[in-house]
Amino acid sequence: MGRIKTTFIKRKTKELLKKHGDSFTTDFSKNKEIAGRHIEVQSKKLRNVIAGYMTRLKRRE
């Protein structure tokens, strides 16, 4: 079992997917850079969690 994502993480990731979905890939390290450019987050950890969830969503597509 994995970690449960909060509503904040899911909402922000889905907003990014709608606005900039074509720029994200299935590579986590590239998604970290892209997420850092498109949103302002308080910490690296939040950015990484959002990038990881985005990677998971892109793999499902």
C-alpha cells in the first residue's frame, strides 16, 4: 500500500494537468522541474509529491 494523497495535492495536480498536461511526462525528475516552473509551493517536498502524483496520472493515460 502506498501513501494517501491529500485533497490539496490531488486538486493542484489535476489543475496542472488541465492547464499544462501536454508538457508533463512519465519521468519523475522532468516533472519536478516542470512543476517547479508552473506553480509556487512552500517546500521541495510538496513539489515532489505533486510531481510524483502527476507521474502516476500520466502513466495511467
